[in-house]
Amino acid sequence: MAIATPPMRDDDLDLSLNPHRAEELAAATQETVDRLRRRGISVSAREKPEDLVDLLTAVERFEDRVEARGGDLMVDDLRSSEPDDPQFVIPQREAGETLQNYIARIESRRRALSP
């Protein structure tokens, strides 16, 4: 009598096909965290990698809109004490705010900046 084995989960299959997958994911996550932190955005490596990617995408879309409107990302920055135009500064993440809620606020602010 054969013993049935449970089907492989996608994560297990990925790991069996690429034993370095976990290391690669950790490195990519850390790179995304670093890119966001350099922009003054509060995140941690404990957040879901897919949420971090969504956040980085939202930030880059916001920055593209700011530049299209003539904003200067070196001056209109979260760390700037005197931005040229406060509407061009990405909103600060609130304490305890989920990444999905933060992304929604960034997208709302981006849409408010007419092209």
C-alpha cells in the first residue's frame, strides 16, 4: 500500500527548483526597503515583499507626476524643511498605517496633481 503524500505548495516547489530562492527574495526585499528609506519613507523588511513592491511602484508613479508638473524631487522631499511646493512632497506614512492604506493615500495625492 502506497502512502499518499500531500501535494507540493507553490512555495515548496519554488524552493525545490531554486534552493537560493529565499536568499534572493530576502535580498530583493532589502533592496526595495533601502530604496524606500532613501526617499524618507518608513518601512521595514518584515513587511510583505509584494506590498513593498506595490509601495515602490506608487512612490515612483507619484514622483513621475511631480516631475511632469515641474517639481524638483531634490527639494520637494520628505526630508526637506522647506519644499518649493508642499503638494509635491509625498505624504508621510502615519504611525501604524498599513502599507495598503498608505499606498491608497499616495495614489490619491498623485491623482490630485493634474498632469
